[in-house]
Amino acid sequence: MKPVWIVDDDQSIRWVLEKALTRENIAHKSFSNPNDVLSALEKELPQVIISDIRMPRGNGLDLLQTIKETHPLLPVIIMTAYSDLDSAVSSFQGGAFDYLTKPFDIDKAIELIRRGMEQGERNQSGNKEANGWRQDATEIIGQAPAMQEVFRAIGRLAQSHSTVLITGESGTGKELVAQALHRHSPRAKGPFMAFSTAAVPKDLLESELFGHERGAFPGALTLRRGRFEQADGGTLFLDGIGDIPLDLQTRLLRALTDGHFYRVGGQDPIKANVRIIASTHQNLEARVAAGAFREDLLHRLNIIRLRMPPLRERAEDIPVLAHYFMLSCAKALSVAPKKLSDEVLKEITAMPFPGNVRQLENLCHWLTVMTPSNLIGTSDLPADIVAQANERPLTGPGEMASSLSLSTDWESGLSRVASQMLQDGVVSVYDALSSKFEKVVLQAALEVTRGRRVEAAQRLGIGRNTITRKLQELGIND
């Protein structure tokens, strides 16, 4: 097996990775700058390269670009302390296998390196994945693992024309993601049309989407091009797709299927080259089951699904988001920016924010306008926000209220099952139910973390070895 190459000017980072790779019996070699790597590549090839993005004697992205020109099948993992969408897309733009945010969990780093090694072996066997991404600015901010997954998805979708369905609660930033998907796509030079289905009366939705001919109905004095025509060559973002009436869903399905539609009152079909990105805060599967949403339309929209995490699942992002909003609000109002005290940051980090990022932005706007001092203390927080926080039984920042105020329904259900098993004379009831409980919890953790064992173990509060052993014992294939 070829070695893993580590490229970082920080000796402590190299040391940590070297020790971890040695422990895993993975051969490795270290470099302090990209120039030495390029010289070494003339003599040998590694299995994987893991490189810092910013170094005094060279840039990791420049190194990535050079490697991809000369050795396109060599997996490169980029390390960065700048966990934003720009860094993620820049990494994918150069063809990076993946990227790792500092400070990183060493087990996660090893897991990523192993996946890179496996990819390297597949590449050497002739399986090559296409790469190439655009780079642009964005206002999406997030260091939490859930947001990093969103960044990765945007990067991987950069060259795609696929329909995307963005799900998530109101205020999580679904339209920002849609805009980013457009900016980082081949359609970036085309129009981006955002259309909120909930903001338009139902009797006008068809005309707004598909346009109308002159005289099509009373008041239609001129021809009107709908959103589909206006977005030709670009992207149409349909916000609140779950609110579209059933009769209009049929027309929308046809337009998505073959790209043709008719203006209201029109006789000639119109074809528009449009990429559809839709969003919803509703459970579309439940609406399908209730007969309120067409199943075939759901399948047409649900080609790629991105889930925007609620703010309570990424509480570690609240301080940096609050700082950004305080600065942007001050700039918009042409006033000096105010600072949130450490006590305030601690307080708001523990808040549930049911309105998500939008509610946090509104709070920062309120504090900028209403507080008299430049340093904002806990006494400056609005009463309704404080009352909302006090209703939440937190034991630590970032925990969800719904997780801490668990319903007793499952307990009563478990009690009934246990009673029935005992009455039926089942042997080893305790072991049987314990195994079922562990299996359900482990499967839920793997689903939430999308199969990442290290993160699942951290969220469950157990060790990496423990979760590995349990998965083997319970026969769970993640």
C-alpha cells in the first residue's frame, strides 16, 4: 500500500496525524510546504494527500490544481480552519476528494483518510469521478457538522442540472441554499427566479407560473410571461411547494416532465429550459398520504433532497451568526456596531429559536436598534425571548427541547410490550427488549449522522469502539 502524505506548515498538526496514522498501521510521509510535495511527486505517488489550505510557503488549493493537472486520479483531502461555503466549494472546484475542518476530530480524520484510500484504489482500477466547481461569495455561515454536509452537497451539485428539493423548518435559510446552488452551477449566468407559492392567491398561481395571453380572463389586458419563461436558461426556485393546489400540481408535473407548458388562454405549447429547485417546510410524504399532494410530483421533485438543519441542531453556529448579523445590521442602519457580551452569547446559544436563523437575525436587528449601550448585556434581551428560553429545560447548549422533554408514549408502549411478553412466558425479556432498544437508538443515530459512526458515538455519548462492537453484535450494517 502506498503511503499517505501530510502537507501542513504546522508541526503540531503533522505530529497528531502522524501518531494517528501510525496507530492505524497506515504508512505516511510528511511535508511542511507544497513545493517539496511537487518535487517528491516526480519520484513517487502516494495513496492519498491531506493538505492544509493556507501555508506561508504555498497555497493548498494551488497544490490541488497542480496535482489534478498531472495526477487527476490522486485523491486530495483539503484541511481548512475556514469552515464556510467558499472554502468548501473552492476545494471541490479544484477536484478535492473531500475537505476537513479544523479543529478536527482525529477519528473522523482517519475515517476520511481511509475513504480516500479506498477511492484511490478504485481510481487506479479505472473508476474516475468527474470534478470541477465554481467559486463565488455567499452569506451562508456554518461550522456545525450538519452545515458542512450542506456545503459539501452544494459543491457536489455544482455541475449538475438535477432538480433539488430543499426541506427544513421556516427560517433555516432554504432560499440562500437555492441561490448558492444557482451561483455554483453552469446556469449561473442565467436568471434566478424565486417564487413563493404561499404569497400568491390561489386563483392567480397558474398565471404567475405559466403566464397568460391577452384577454385570457377579465383584467388580462396584455400578454404576460410567467415565471417559467422568465427563468429560461436559469433556475426557478419554488418556495413552499407543498402549498400548491392539487389542480395546479398536474400542470406543474407536466412542465417538469417534458419542459412544455401553456400560458393561460394559450393554444401553442411553450418550452423553457429551466432548472427547478423547490423547498418546503412540510412533510410531503405525509401530504401524499393525506391526498393533498401528488405522489408522482413528489417523485419528480425528490431527485436530490437537501435538508436544512434547524438552528437548535447547530447551536455552535449561533455566536458566529450573531456576530455577523450584528455587523450587517449596523452597516445597514449606518450606526456603530454593538457587541454582545459573553453572558449574552451564552444565553442565546442556549435558546431554542423556533424561528431559526431568521429569528436570530431579527433579534440582532432589535438589539442594534433598541439597546442604548455599545456592550449588550443579558438585561438588554427582550422579555419574550427570555421567557421563551426559560420555558426550555436545557442542560447544555445545543440540546433540543424536544429531546429533553421526551414524550412518555414510548415508555407506556414499552411497558405494554414487556407485560405481554411476561404474560406469554417469553424467556429473557430484559435482554430481548434491551437489544431492541439499542438497535433502534443506534439506527436512529446513524440515520441522523448519515452513517458517520464517530459522530453517532459522540452524539450518543459512547465510545467509538463501543459503537463498532454494538453494531457488529446487533447485525446493523451502516
